[in-house]
Amino acid sequence: MTESALVSIFRFNPEEDDCPRMEEFEIPFDPQKTVLEALQYIYEERDGSLAFRESCKSGFCGTCGMIVNGHPCLACTTYMKKEMTIEPLARHRVIRDLVVELKK
Ligand code: FES
């Protein structure tokens, strides 16, 4: 039997929502997979409206920065846990869900 992971994700679409909410997803747990792969699974299999950023997938560009279980990390180099709370980077304006405004 496949183990499952419980993933709680910050959701907010400023154009439609009055306030942010956390949404939970139960997905197959695989300790070899990254947080980014977990988000891709949720996007492809559960909710195609989930917004997050990715680019190099190898820890170089910083595009996938987010907060996982209270710690800032790169989703493409962080391995998934059985329980994860995923939030956008703090002190940045949320454009949608996990996508924030990155000013240089
Ligand atoms: S996608 Fe470039 S650092 Fe994660």
C-alpha cells in the first residue's frame, strides 16, 4: 500500500478571494521526490489552478523559493516530507498562491 503525504498549501487569488486560505491535499509519499515534484503532481492530478514558479529545477535560479514547514527553501532541492505546510516567501506581495513579486 502506498504511503500518503498530507500537504497543506497557501491559496490566494487576489482577483477573486477576500482572504487567503490553506488547502489540504493527500498525495502519494515518496521521500525521493522533491517539494517541487509534489507541487507538480498536485497541479497535474488534483488542481490545475495551483500557481507556483519553477525554472532550472537544479537549485541555481532561486525561482522556486518558498516556505516549507516554516523554513525558507528551494522547492526543487528540498525533499518532500509526510506532512508539509507550503507558503509563499514572507515579506513579498503574493501574486497568486505560491507566486510572489520578486523585485530586484
Ligand atoms: S527552479 Fe531554479 S532554483 Fe528551483
